[in-house]
Amino acid sequence: MADPVLIWIRLNIVRRHEQRPLRLVQIEKQMRVIATNLGTAIGPEQQRRSFLEKIIRAVLPAANPDTEPLFAKVRLWWIEIDDAGTPQRELGFGATKEVLVASPLGENMGYWTDSPMEFTAEGEYEPVDPHAFEGYWAKFEAIWWAAHARGE
């Protein structure tokens, strides 16, 4: 049996000078991470917007202002889920296996983490090593916060 994965609880307390969440509490809990290609068949026809939708999107804030344009390029999702199957964090990989999106992060709520989807069926999804998920998450998060600190 694998050692429990250290999961950081992210509190939305932001350091003023760095604009990044503080990591305050560390707990031991086994989170499951799954891989799926659900939601990866977003083509040009799904990206077209009606006139009314364009108006609504201009008025209402976007749920994923930085990442939504990249969702169509995602070919594989790694999704961290809790005991109920509710998505907690997600990583979206492109065709060349690079991480394109990670959510929730900053103002981006996420593709799966901002949906009512629950991944409850055991064995239906490929398991992912939680340590691998943490490694990719930490690397992407560091790059993302550094880019935002520079105003990119």
C-alpha cells in the first residue's frame, strides 16, 4: 500500500506582495486521481457562439478567463477527486503531453471543478499516481504564478 499523499489545503488568503495563495495547513489524506478523455472532443462547431451568447459573455465575467481558449486543445484530463467523486483539481494535457491548463488557479474555476460532474464509477477511469499529479501541478503552478507576477 502506498504512503498517504500529502495534500495541501489551499486557503484563499493571498500574500499581497506575491499574489499567490498561502499554503497553511498540511493534512494526510489519500485523494484519488483519474485520467479521462471525456470533454476532449471540442471542435470548431462547439466553439462558435451565437449573437446572444456573445452579448452575455461580454456582460458576465468568464469562469475561466485564462484557460477557456485552451480547453479545445486538451486531449487528456487528470482529475483529482474526493471520496464522493467530486473534482477538486484538474490538469489538462495537450497532444504532446504538456500541461495546458490547471484549475482551480487564480480566477480560473476549471472545466471539471466548476461542473456538477461526479466521477463515482470505480474502474471506469484509469488511475493516476497522486505523486505524479502533485509533481505536474507544482511545476505548472510555479510557472503560472511567476508569469502572472510579471503581468503576462
